[in-house]
Amino acid sequence: MMFRILGLVASLFICSAQSAWPEKPIKVLIGYAPGGSTDVVGRLIAPHLQQKLGQPIVIENKPGGAGDFAAEMMLQQPADGYTLMLTTVAVHAINPGLYKSQKFHPIADFTPVALVCSYPMILIGSPQTTFKTMAELKDLAAKQPTFYSSSGVGSPGHLSGELLVRGINANITHVPYKGGSPSVLAVMSGEAQLNFATLPAVTPQIRGNKVRAIGLASKERNPAVPDVPTMIELGLPEFDVGTWTGFVGPKGLPQEVVTKLNAAVAAVLADPVVRQRLVDEGAEIRTMSPADFGAFMRAENVRWVKVVRDAGITPQ
């Protein structure tokens, strides 16, 4: 009887502790340098999420391994809801196809919490570039050394660039940088001629004429840059490459924490101001239940592992 009472008390204590979440600041890891699309989205919604949850949201950028480094750091922390990650397609779907092994299982070691948004990749060029078609780009690459920058080996930008190179059979060299912002700066300065970036990360530079928007890697044009044609329009059939971002926690995250956080994220994304800011940046808002987000992650894993392996893309 005494053990039963003690067990009941312990259960009540655990339930009480979970229902009180959050009681202290929540750390959100981002596996990319400041200024990239995931960072832009995270810092946009963090103040609003902080209001909903009543605790500070502390964003920490931990670039490395195309997002894997931040995932490794998060998975070393307790599954209590105080260390989360704003993750991307790279960690759970692209990297598993690129690397022979990761230090974690891309699906089983995570608790899906809330999808935030998706956005297309966009091919940008330095202001000096003048080609208008993929055939002209191929001719340019045949005449002079041509480079495309990316945020790192195995990043969506790297994958998109390799698909471009193979699609037009051109001699264009990949130059990885440590983060999205440095790779875009390389294009702005002319150090690299091309870059595939996520649209939210480069809309200010496009509108400021600091880079040249060439083509969207999506099936349809985007209202944030309505005059930019798709890569399909430019002569590359089925060139549809995008990415997404969402909140995950370590495996074993308490269900009540998951439910609260999912509801808070949904409420933030329902805010007209937040929605308009994201749309203006080129993002497509996507809300899902935790279960649906988990199913989505699994489907993306199957899809992109196949794309990477079929294309023969390997780490450089």
C-alpha cells in the first residue's frame, strides 16, 4: 500500500511538473549561421512565441555539418522541452542520403513538434552575370571558370547546384562556405557567380539589386518575387527543389510539452502580421499536428535520400 501511495505521489509530481512547463527560458538551436533562411524565420517568430509561452526564447546558432552539429548538441540534452531545434530538410532527409552514417537516427531519435513553413530554392547570380537561359550559362561555363557557392557540403544549396550542373552538363565548380550569409556575400562580391539560396534568405538582396534573381527551383512562381521565372521555364524540366523548417525535440519529449508547443506555434503562425511577414519573405506557411509532421518527415526522408543517391551526389 505504501509503495502504491508513493508511486501515485510521484506520478502526480511528474504530471504537475509537465503541466507547469515552461518555467524557465527555452533554448532553440539553429544549425546554420545568422542570416540564413532558418535563422530569419526563427528570429521572426521567436518574440511572438515568447509571448505565447511566457518565457524567453533564446536562439543559438550552431552551424556545422549542414545542421547535423546542432542536432547532435540537442540530442545530448534532457528531453524536457528546454532545448529544442529549429530543424530543416537537410538533417532528416538530405544528409542521410549523402553520408554513410550520422551520429543519430534522422527520424527515430527526434520528437516532431511543429512544422513552420516551406520555401523554394532560388538561383541567384552576381550583378555582373548576364546569361538568360541555361544554354547561355553552359556556354559561359565552357569559356571561363565558373563557381557556385553554398552554405556547406550537403546543404540544400549544394544539392540544388549539383542537380543544375548535371541537368545542363556544365563545368561549374562548387565552393562551400561556412553558412548561408557568407555564401551569398561571395555572389554579391563576384567571388562566385552563382548560388542556390532559400528565398527568405535573399529577398532583401534581390530587392536591393545586390544580387540578380535568375530562377526559382519550384513548379510555380512565388508572389514574393513574381517576375522571377522558374527553372522549369528556363529549360530544366521538373527542377523542383525546396526546403522546410520546423521544431523538433529529442526522443521522449513529454506529450504535454509537445501539445503545448505545437498549439503555441500554430497560434503564432495564425497572427496576420507574422503570416504577412513570412509570405513577403517568400515562405509558405504550413501548420501540422505533431503526428502529421512526423509522417511528413518520414516521407521527406524517403524522397530525398532517393533523389541524392539517384543523382550520385556525394560529399566533397
